Amino acid sequence: MDFLTDGSLSTGTLVLLAVSLFVALAFEFVNGFHDTANAVATVIYTNTLKPTHAVILSGVCNFVGVFVGGIAVAMAIVHLLPVDLLVEGGAGKGMAMVLALLLAAILWNLGTWYLGLPASSSHTLIGAILGVGLMHSAMRGDFGAGVNWDKAAHVGESLLASPIFGFAVAAGLLLLFRRIIRDRSVFEPPKDNEPPPRWIRTVLIGTCAGVSFAHGSNDGQKGVGLIMLILVGLIPGAFAIDEQASAEMVSGARESIATLRNGLDDSAGPHLDRVEAALAGAETGRDIAADDRWPLRQSILRIDEAVAEAGTPELRAAEAKLDPLTDYAPWWVIVAVALALGIGTTVGYERIVVTVGEKIGKSHLTYAQGMSAEIVAMSTIGVSSYLGLPVSTTHVLSSGIAGTMAAQKSGLQMKTVRNIALAWVLTLPAAMLLSAGLFWVFSQFV
């Protein structure tokens, strides 16, 4: 982190950087204690682990999950933002954007946590991003034009489908367990302070760890992506392009230009020229001149936009060779996000644990229900992280528990289900309105 000591940043920029990073890490901290309750509720309510042991296990697994999860989800989130704002807005507009969407997400998460509602941090963040995009386009007199609606629809489909999938598959899994597991105690509520049989305890601890790991690998990436936006916006000379890009990456990017020239129209020509000039003579990312890095990133974003419109497999394959130059995150960003998410996991979880464990169904959670819901949540979130799809840990697990209650015919507490559904429906528009308003206010000062 030479930029902290080489004198290249003014005092004002350093202060703005510190404030922005603090807010981004605060979002991950809140995300930790807001969403982790879903992972630990089942092991707590089945007497598998004491609450303290459960949240420590969950915190460690969240921390590790951030490291292993990659950055596919982070880039899916970032690519929801309007390209014009990322390319032309400058540092001031960029910071107004990031602070507005982060503060909106934090406010909604804190509000739903206070009410004990397991609302989705993923829905909140995506709604906030869309709100910023809509307000930005409205301020330019072209309402709605700047939002990447194709990407928004793709993300929206995953957020909509995942809780329905969680409900149905968890219910089916519970019914399957009833046919193949002979020990009937598995389907009865735990006795007071009595731990489950050893094999059930092993499975439940494993699924708790798995859900927490999957949560870290999915939700942690969102913080990574937002911090990269902050760094690129404030210190483009250091972060617009990956300095650690290997000779193979730079060579591949250079070789892709010919294919892109042949397949794209003339409007992409100046951007391809800029990429070619910036990479000329560069062996690795560190060799790219600092003054060329921000223009290079701008051109790569424009080329990506042009390829998305053209849509041919050959062009997408060629453009993918440019992506490693811009889609990256330094190790210390991942460490910071992992720590914020892991530490946040260990506090403030009680409110939502009570809702998940006691208020979704009319009967106490059984061992089999806990296993069914967490196996489905762990696998769904893990696969989604691999595919680069942001999904809601909250909705997958809480809908899974509701599915097991329905399958067991133990009944649902409809007031709680309605409240969760209402929070699900309201989260996107509420976050959009909050972030749009905050972005308008912040934009008046930049």
C-alpha cells in the first residue's frame, strides 16, 4: 500500500478514503450479525451447540469463505452499476454513489434487524444500486437509461427463485428423511438442554459451518466489490488496473484486440486504440503507466458494453481476456472484508435467531428439519457463489424452515411469514428510494 506513504494523496483524499472504507466495512459488519443468525439458529434450537460456540464457529467459517469465494459475485454486483457513472462520473460522483448505496443498505438492515425480521442483505444492496442508477439517469434527463437492466433481471431471477427452491427442496428432503431414517427421535423436538444423538450433532455442526462458509463466499464478495469501487474512484493510478496482472494476462489482453476489431463496429475503435497503446511495451500490469490506467479501465468498460450488445461467443471469449486487468481485488481488501464479516457474526444475532427458531413454525424445530433446511441452504448458496449469482442466505434458509414445517404439517405462524414476505417485497423499493435520495443529496456537494 505505497499510496499511503508516497505523498501522492492529499489530506482531503485520505480522509474521504478512510470514511468510505469505514462505511463499506460497517456494511459487512452489519451483514455479519444480520445474516449469520440464519446459520446458527438451527444448531442453537436443536441443542447442538451453545450460542457462543455456534457464533464463533460461524464467524470463523464466514472469514474463511470470503477467501475461497473468488470475486465472481463481486463483479456481478459491480456490473449492475451504470457504465456511464463508472466511466464519466469522476471521483466525486463515484464516492457519492458508493456512500449512498452503502448507507441505504446499512439503514435498512439495521431497521429490519431491530424488528427481528430476517430480511435479505442481498436484496437491500441490489435495490440500493438500482436506486443510485435510476437517480443518476434522472439527473441527466434520461430516466432509467443508465441501469444495466439485463444484468438486473438476471440477478433478480436468482433472488426470486432461490427462496422458492429452498421451500420446495427442504420440504422434499424432510419427506425423504422420513422414509429412510428409522430413528423416530430425529423427527421430534429436542428435550430441554439435551444434545442430539452424536451423528445428528455431527451433521448439524457440519451444515452450520457449511452455510456460514457459503455465506462468506457469497455475501463477502459484495463488500470486496464495493471497496474496489472506492479505491478505483479515489486512487485510479494505483487500483484502476491490477498491478499484479501476469505477463500471460497482459499478453492475452493484447492478443484479443485483433478479434475485437474485426467483430465490433467503428464506435469501439478509439477504445481499442487506447487499450492497444496502453499495453504496448508492457510485460506485466506493473509496467502499465500510472497515467494510462484510468483511461485503460474506461476503455475496457466501454468495450465490455459493446460486446454485451453484440453478444457473439467469439467476441465474449476475446473480451474475457481483458477482464483480468480490471476484475481483481488485492489480498488486504479480502482480509479486511473477511474480518468485518467474521467479527460482525459474533454480535447482535439474538433477535433474528429467535424469529427463525421460534416464530416461523407453530412447533419447535426438530433435528430433521434443521438438517433439511441447512443442507439446502448450504448447497444452494455454494452453487450460486460458484456461478457468480448473488442469492439471499436469509430467504433460502428461512423459506427452507417454512418448507419443512409445511411438510411435517406442524403449521406455520402466518403473522411471522407475512412479516417476512412483506420485508421481502418492500426491501427492493425501500432500498431504491433510500439510496436514490441519499445520492441526490451527496451529489449536490461534489
